[in-house]
Amino acid sequence: MTSEPDGSHGRPSHDGAKPDSALVVEHLTKRFAERVAYEDVSFDVGYGEVFGFLGPNGAGKTTTVRTLGTLVAPTSGSATIVGIPLSAESGPAIRARISIMPESPGLYLRLTVAENLECFARLYELRDVRGRIDRVLQAVNLTERASDVCGALSKGLRQRVALARALLSDPEVLFLDEPTSGLDPVATRDVHGLLDALRARGVTIVLTTHRLEEAERLCHRVAILNTTLRLVGRPDELRAQLFSRNLEVRTRTQLDEPGRVFDGLAHVEGWEQSPTGSYVLNVTDPDAAAPGIARALVAANADILSVAESHHSLEDVYLEVVDEDVEAKR
Ligand SMILES: Nc1ncnc2c1ncn2[C@@H]1O[C@H](COP(=O)(O)OP(=O)(O)OP(=O)(O)O)[C@@H](O)[C@H]1O
Ligand SMILES: [Mg+2]
């Protein structure tokens, strides 16, 4: 690992692994007796990438994170983490380079923030415990609360202490399991700000979340897991892959003969009127189609209010892919 003067990580190259991949996961499966937690999962994550894991309850997100974090052994398949093949023997070497922020913060509630961090720093056998604690407290803006007992902190602040704890070892890859679960909008925004700062420093982040807008805002790419991996890609790629492209035309008054305006236009494959009265045109390429549509509307004496691409959210993509209650069926 190379460490830049500002504390950011360079892009190390490891023999035998793709130099740009912090994680390479191939056909990984985990079963607990007869129950399949996840199956045949393959993906890779580049250094410095923020990779989101979405999926319903019981989809296997936490178990995947625990497997890659060397806390549970996979049933089959392989993975390479920061260039180190995952095995029973390589656990300590991998754990020295990564960190996990689990679903529940797991703090000693009777100890203060600083005592908790000290306790974990000693457990991880880290050097320069004082300096590290100061740095992580600063990173999560908790310096002022170092002497507060953790049991007296709000959920949002406890989550920040848990993040500080995960940062103690200056990890190259940080796994965050639902870091904003149960937090109010302000606390969520604070955690997002902290993650932005980590992202800017080049820390590789694997984030599980049920908040689709969070994945959309923070992640370079997202994976949708529902026991098997359903989709992986940038949010905009997933939208384009799943949905045809549409232009929505709004006019001040209804068109007398919309078919005469829209039928046969270049790049327009079909159209329909929406319940709100606008016209939704199915197009092959919105940029190529829009000028011709505008000209046709003007020629028909229509008062155009807008011609705009209609966007699907990541939520639409998610619902298209994950439409069943997997957990209750098992
Ligand atoms: N230690 C375990 N023993 C037996 N089954 C387990 C164990 N851990 C997880 N499972 C099962 O594996 C499946 C995946 O669970 P997991 O916790 O990974 O899902 P998840 O995607 O993180 O869900 P959530 O969104 O609710 O956190 C579930 O059916 C769960 O019951
Ligand atoms: Mg989970």
C-alpha cells in the first residue's frame, strides 16, 4: 500500500490481481445449512470506488459484507481483497487493510467515546493510539464529545462513533452496512458529508443501504442483490438498460390531432397521452428527436410548455428488479 502525504491511498498494483480492483469476487456462495444467504455472486470494485449494495431484507447483503470482511467463510467461490486471496490463513492480513462498520454500532455504552476508541485501537493492536483517536474524532467532528458516555449519545452520534471506530486503522477498503439506518435527515446528511470526504481521499467504500437516493447520491456503481446478483452498473446505466427513453411534451392546450403531429417523426417510435394530459413519446435518442418534435408542434400551432426527457429514478429500477418478498418465502 502506498500512502500519500495527505493520507490518501494510491492505487497499488498487486501481482496476480487486476491492479485497479480493490475487490474481485468470483462465483461466491454462502449457505447456512440449507438456507442460501447469497449465491454465485461475481463483481469487482476499483480502488477509490464507492460501490453500493441494494436489495430487500434477507437478500444477503450483510452476509456478503461479512464474507468479504473475513468474518464468515464462503461456501464456495473465490474473492481477492486488496490483492490478497481470501482464505482462512489470509484473514489477519486482509483485516489489517480493511474495516467494517456493522449494522449496529457495537459500542460499550458505559464507556466514553474516547475510551471506546482506545479500547478498539488496542484490540486492533494499532500504534500511536492517541494520535489516531484524535484524527478520527476530528474526521467525524466529534472532538468536543470525546468525554461523553456513549450510552448518553443520540443514535446519529453513536453512528458517527462507529464510523470513527472503523476509521481507526486507516483502512484501504471500508465496508459500511447501512450507515444511515434510522437516522434523521440532518444526521443522514452529516454521515453523507463524512463519506464524501472519505471518497475524496480515495478510500474504497462498499456501502449497503435501503435508501435508494443515498445510493444514487454517493455511489459510482450499484449492485442489486436478491440472493443472486441481479444488476451491476452506474445508476444512469441501469436506468438506460431497463427503460426505454422517453420525451414528455407539455402543451398549453390539448392537440386536436396528436397523431398527425407525432406519427412518423424521425427518432419517434410511438407515443401516448398521459393521464395528466401531456404526451409521452418513446424515442430512440432524445437529443436527436427533440428538435423535430418542436418543429412539428410549432407547425401545428401548438403552444409548447416543455419538451423534456422523463427520468426514471433508481427506485424505479429497483422495483423493476426486486418485486418479490424473498425472505418470507424461505
Ligand atoms: N448466521 C446465520 N445463520 C443462519 N442464517 C443466516 C445467518 N446470517 C444470515 N442468515 C440468513 O441469510 C440470509 C441473508 O441474510 P443477510 O443478513 O445477509 O441479509 P441482508 O440483505 O443484510 O438483509 P437486511 O436488509 O434485512 O439487513 C437471510 O435469510 C438470513 O436469515
Ligand atoms: Mg443486512
